[in-house]
Amino acid sequence: MAPGEVARPQARPGETPMIRETGLAEDPVYGHARVPTASGRISEATEILADDQRVPFSSSQLSRIDEALTRTSADTGLLFSVWVGELGGRSRERAEELHAALGEQAEEAVLVCVSPGERVVEVVTGEESVRRVDDRGAKLAVMAMVSSFTESDLVGGIVEGLRVLGDHAGSKH
């Protein structure tokens, strides 16, 4: 994921991706791509232009994050998303804006925002998901992530944070 990308485990209802020869699916909007996974699920990413154009994750790292998102979402029945990039001085407000941008899915969504350069992690839950992922669960997940981040393991921290959030939320009802 490039800085500012949102990883979503499902395409929005009614959207049909256009599959290209490379196996990638692209929306007609530049910087918006979807990839069909082996399970048939669509993994989606949106590019947000930033001053720093370096890509922070390799393909294998993206695959680990995607697998953690897929597993956690499937096990819990909640929508888990990850956003990596600068949040700015009002990080909580920005994280809540990003969560609201999930639209109708925001109610059952858990958004993990990580800003490595600012050393900030925010977990935002929706009206339904907060019933299963409370403040205590979010704090435990943040502690697990920060522990990995201090060891310079950004991907491992994100994956571990998703695991803790999924464990706390429990299986879908």
C-alpha cells in the first residue's frame, strides 16, 4: 500500500471491476484498483497522492496485510480496513473522517489508521462494530501494534493488531 491507501476487503455492492491482462482490475478512475483474490473476494485500494511517492510495502507484505484483513473480516463478520499515511495534527478527527468515507459500511466497520512518521495509531469503530470491539479491545490491539512497530516491523504490527481486534470481536453471530 502506498501512503494514504485504504485497503478494503470487499467491493461495494453493484460495482463491477474491469479485469486487465495483468490480472489487476482497475476502475475508470485513475489510482483506484481492485484485485480479485482466490476466494472470489475483491481487494480494493485507492491511491491518494502524497509528497513522498515511495511505496512502503512489497507485494508479499501487501499479501500478508490482505490475508489478515480477509481472515479477520470473514471470522468476525465485521468490515476491517487499514489506512497507512499521514493523519496530521488532528489525527482522531482525520481517522473518523476516513471511517465515515466507508459510507453505509461504516456502521459495521473497524478502521485501523497507522501514521508511522507521526507515531500515531487510531482505531475507529462504527455504531455496530463498537458493540464487539470496545475501547479495551482497541487499546490492546494498539499496544500489540506499537510493540511490533518499535521493532521496525510495520507489517507484523498491523497483522498482529488485526488478530487482536478479531479475537476481541469474536466470531460472527
